[in-house]
Amino acid sequence: VMMTHQNIDTPATSIITYLEGTPDDVILNVLPLSFDYGLYQVLMAFRVGARVVLERSFTFPHAVLETLVSERVTGFPIVPTISALLLQMDLGKYDLSSLRYVTNTAAALPTAHILELRQRLPHVRLYSMYGLTECKRVWYLPPEQIDGRPASVGRGMPNEEVYLVDEKGNRLASGVGELVVRGSNVMKGYWQLPDETARMLRPGPLPGEMVLHSGDLFRIDEEGYLYFVGRKDDIIKTRGEKVSPREVENVIYELAGVAEAAVVGVPDAVLGQAVKAVLTLREGATLGEQDVLRHCSRRLENFMVPKLVEFREAMPKTGTGKIDKKTLHAAATAD
């Protein structure tokens, strides 16, 4: 991804503004510096004169939390796989009184994780955010809104415009559409990949302007808040209906004992694609396939209920800590 200094400076300034960063902040970063979310922790701290404590990973959660306590950390950026581990620990054993905020991006934080984190860390401001490497950050949900609309990822951040379009490129005032990002945070393109660049960057409202077509589908509510539906190429088509994996995952996360959940579509001769749920459980949990199916049947329309349920000891992960759905899909297809 080709970024100018302005492409980097603009979102860094916007994020610092809404996080209310100060020289007194101490940020604990367990994310790779090759991952933009990790790198920006250093860049933003440098901008305001804050301190960054670098950890190699979150492999040993107890040691990381001990560091958080000893360094009097005020800011802690996480991804959903980290929240899954945090919520399996007794956070009451640690003095987290210095912690001012927790941020999440890379993948949407499950609604159940948001609600549990709010309950267990009531003094902490939780920022649910969404972004793309191609423009860094897109929007955030102000902490004061998170209890009322935990499933939303918010509105556009300062210094940019975001909107949804239909399949013909027309702007949408409501409903579900593809996210478009406009602003000085948008990349210049992919290095030596003109076809891929042309697919993502398309002419904008002003002459010579290019806007970013994200490939992500969102729903917008009457107040302008946005809700992630899924990647266009992740949407499952079953029985002639479209299923958002995110919606099914959020329902599965409501079950006590679920640590992580991923929903993928697998080929099916009758349905076109069958909905498959892959889960890992918290230590000591005893959920079975029928528990998952009964819960989903109560909460979802019939065509959205998983046909297949698989339990795993661990989920495959990408280098940025996301659940690797491509690997899960490939394994399910091979089966």
C-alpha cells in the first residue's frame, strides 16, 4: 500500500484528537510494528510526547497484565483475539486503575465481548473502531455511545467523508451498501498493481479526485451510525438468501463458554452454500453442537442457523491476530 506522509499524518492527527492523547499517556503495545495498528501507536505517541511500552505479543497474558500494572499503562490497543483471552482471566486480580482507554480495530469486536468488558472494566473508555490499511482509520464509536449501540462501529472520524453506495455506485441514505472513503487519508494505490488499484480507487466527486471503495458492506441507521455486515466476498449465499457471518457470530458469542467463533460458507449440493460455525471454548466450558443449534434457532431466521458446527482447540490466526477465515474455508472445503 503506497502512502504519502500526508496520508499517514492526517489519520494520526484525527485519532489523537478523539482519543484525547496527552504527554502523560503510557501505551502498552503488544501488536506487531509491521501491522499499521501497532505502528501507529508509536507514531501517535511520538506526536504528543507519550510513552510506548513494547511487548512482543500477547502469548503470555499474565505477564502482559503485570506489565500493564507496573508501568501504570493508560492506553491499551487490542484486537478481538486479545479480548477473548482477557475475558477468560480474573481481571480483578490486577490493579488496572491507571487504564484510561482500550481501543479495538482490525476486526469488529463481538458485541458480547463489548458488554462483558464494559461490565468488568467500568472505569475504562472503550473505543470500538474500524479501519483499512488503505486509509488507516475510517470511523470510531464514541465511548459514551457504546452502551446504547454496542453493535455499531460509529461514524466517520474527523477530516474525512464516508458514505455507502449500491451496486451501481449510487449513494444510499439507508439500508446496506458498500463503504466508500473520501479524504486525505486514502492511499495512492498498490505498489506495481495497477489492476488492483483501479478496482479499489475510483473517481470521486471532484475533478481528479480518487475515492476508496472498500469492498466492505455496512448498514446505516436513521442517525447515521454504521454497522458492519461483512466483506462482499464473505457473504454466504444459502437457499437463495444472503447471510452475514458477523450477524451469526454475534449470536453465537451470546452463549456462555464461547471463547472465539467464526462462520464461513461451505459448498453444498442442495443449498449452494451451507453455513458452518467453528468455535473454541473457554476453559471448563461444556457446550455441545446441539446447544449451539438450539440457541441459534431461537435467535436467528431458519436459513441463517448453521448446518455444521465444529469445535477446535485453537483458531488459525493471521499475522495481525485476526481469525484466518481463508484457512477455515479451505479446510471446510477440503472436508
